[in-house]
Amino acid sequence: MHEVTAMLPMLAGVLGSQDRLGASHASLPDMALPDTDFDALARLAAGLFDAPIALVTLVDQEWQWFKAAVGTTETRMRIKGSFCAHTIAAGGAFVVLDASHHPVFRSRPDVAELPILHFYAGVPILIAGKAVGTVCVFDVAARSEVPKKQIDELRRIGDVAASLLKLKDETSRRAHREGVLLREQQRLAMALQAANVGSWLWDIRAGTVACDGAMMRMFGLQADGTASAKAVFSAIHPDDRAATFAKLRQAMAADEEYDGMFRIRASGRWLLGRGRVHDRDTKGVPLSFLGMTIDVSEQQDAVNRTRLLLKELNHRVKNTLAMLQSLARQTLRQTSDPAEFMAAFAGRLQAISEAHVLLSDYEWGTIRLSELISKQLRPYVSDYAEQVELHKDEILLGPDQAVGLGLVLHELATNAVKYGSLSVPNGKIVLTARGVGEEGGAVLHLTWTEVGGPPVREPRRRGFGSLLIERSLDKIIGSSVKVEYMPAGVTALIRLPL
């Protein structure tokens, strides 16, 4: 305590030690803020020495910060020339009985001028073996001695301050970790909710199931976090319940993962459940079962749609093959020239193909009439906007209607290119399509009119193309196609129930 002159060169090195500063800043990020939790320690130190001033401080390289203070309203002071710097450097108790006679402190303003500080006693606050602060007292009266017992008690107060700092730091770190964990749990819960995933823990002996909110919603249960196992299993569709129980029992007995799909009775939604036994008693009897449930209704709907589409496709393929066989036979009967046969048959095949492409794009549902007309007529005109005039209502066609009408349009367009309005540069096709309500339901009235072509004469012999125009819609009850050979151009009147 008295070798102050020898200690002075050590001050800068000790105060600036990276190990000490690292311990201070890592553990005490809020060192500059006063903390009322330390007030009792400052009062205890003041009472122990019957001193008017007592401090609990934290010390960095330039400042000492007052976490608690008795007898002063200051919250910090520069460390240069302070008493506490020597306490930090000493690493133990540091006492100045009369600063006015001390070679280092007698020239300090608070020692040389009123009010005069004569007495100082301080002990370090040690964190990880490094002095990060002090507990100290000041008095305006000098003292002749300090009993060892007082210094020991002051040292104990310093130890309590260190313990309190470590406790607060650990509490802060734990709160931070818990905050991070809570945010992670919230993020995971949001992700599970967005993915329609619910989690559950079945207490087998208690007969209860702890569920998250997503699980409760999936099963149509009250969202209070816990439900009876009976209520959960009763929510499963009766047709799927026995199979679900069997898979759960098998998973428990074989210690395997449960994997099953079932419907919810109330909503009809499909759920995929996965899980396994979480723990067992000493005899191996299952105590709890942990699992997750995923809403797979959309995927199941997609599977069902695919099955229906495959069935529809199989049906369409059979119908198409039968149609193609008929087209091939009838086309072959009309011509013995292989090249002419291939041209006529390929065109009709292309007409069917175009309709199928459109229907495939719409998953064999309905397609717009305007799209079908465009697909069938564009190959036969050089300028679609100029040569095809369309007046229409918005009409939707089913698969049979689209394929049959596509063939009719193809045959009409082929004849128009060979003999009608599309065989001359200024000719055009005018189409009028109207949806009309009749007693049997909605009906399409489609009129095909050729304009600007050469004079028309009714053919002496009806070829297969004419028969195809009239019979392509035979599969649709109530449909009809009537072709009129007017001198100004061919007109076709098409009636098609929708």
C-alpha cells in the first residue's frame, strides 16, 4: 500500500490491459449506466467506515463509472490521477490515510483545495481474475490507521459486488438466449403454420394430446393446447379410423415410425401423420407418442385430378382411335391416289390434333370457342385478321364438342381453300356465334358465311367431306350442321347444345 512511487509506471499498462478491458466489456456492456441494485453496497461501505462518500465503480481505460454512489451526485470521473486507478493496479486493497501528505495525491485539486479529501480505502471488483472496478470510501478527515477487519469487510463487499455483476450478466445473457430461442420458436411455428404442419404429443396413460394451434385447427378442436385423445381420434373420418389405429399400434409394437394418411370427418381434408414413441417405462410400455401432421389436401386433390385425367385420357384415346380408323376408311374409299389420300387424311388428323392440344392445355376441361376457331383456320389464311371476321359471345366448349366442331371447321376451311372464298385473294370468312337459351339449356348457334369468293354451284355428288361436316357432331344429341350452297358463297348453320 505504501510503494506508490514504484507502482506509478504500472498504471497505464494495467489500465490498458486488453485482458482486463476484454473482461470488462464482455461482461459489462452497460458499465456507464448507474444501477440501483448496487446502492445498498455503497451504503454498506459508507456505514462500515463511517465515511461521507462511498462508491461502487467500474473502470475502463479513460473513465471510472459510478454504478452506485453515496455523498455525491457525480456519475463518472476521469481515471487519470484517481485513487481507484491505484486500486486497480494493486489488484488488492489500497489505502491512503492522509492524502495531503501523499507524494502522488497531495497536488490533486480535491486534496489541495476545499473540501479536502484526506482518507481513501478501496478494494478491486474481480471478474475472471481481472480488476474491472472498485468499492471505495472517502473521508474529509485523515485517519491514523485502518483495522484489518474493516479492510476484510470491504473486500467482502467487493466480492458481493463482483457476484452481483456476474449474476446480472448471466441473467442478461440468459434473457438474450431465451429471446433468441423464443424468436426461433416463433419463426419455426410460423413456418410450420405456413406449411400446414401441426405438432402433437400424446400422453398415452393420461389419455391427453398436447397440440399446437395448427393441429387444433386441422382437427376442428378448441385451441386451448390440450385435448382428450378420444376427441382427437373421433375427429378422424370413420372410414379411415380403423386403419389409423392399426398403423399406430404397429408402430408402437415394432418401435417403428408411424406414417399414415386419413381424412378429417368434419372438413373432409386429407392429413398425413408421422411420428414415433417418444419414451417408454422400464418394461418397455409406451408412455408418450410424438408426431407431426401435415395438411396434404391439395396434393391429394391433385392426385385425384390426375387419376380422373388419366381415365379421361384413356377414354379419349379409345374414342380418337375409333374416329381415326373411321376417317381412314372413309377417306380411302373416296380416293385411290395414295398422295391424295395422305393429304386429305393428314389434314383431318391435324384438325383432331389441334383440338386435342387445346384440351390438353386446359386439362381436358373447357376451352374457348374463339381459340378453337383460331387454331383451325390460321393454317388456311395468310392474314387472319383480314380474312376471318368473328362476331361472338363468350362460348366454352367441352371435349366432345371441341373435337367434333374442330373437324367441321377443318372441312369447311378445306373446301373454302379449294373452291370457295379462300381460293381468291380478297375472299373472307364471316363467323357469327351466339349462345341461346332454349328449353333444354344453352345452345350454340354458329353461322359460317363465305364472302368474296367465286360463284357457287351445289355439287352433283356428295363426297366424304360433306358427310363428315354433317356427321362430326353426331355424338352430341340435338346437334346439327346444315350447309347451303348460295351463289354468293357457302353458308353453314351449326346448332350445338352446350
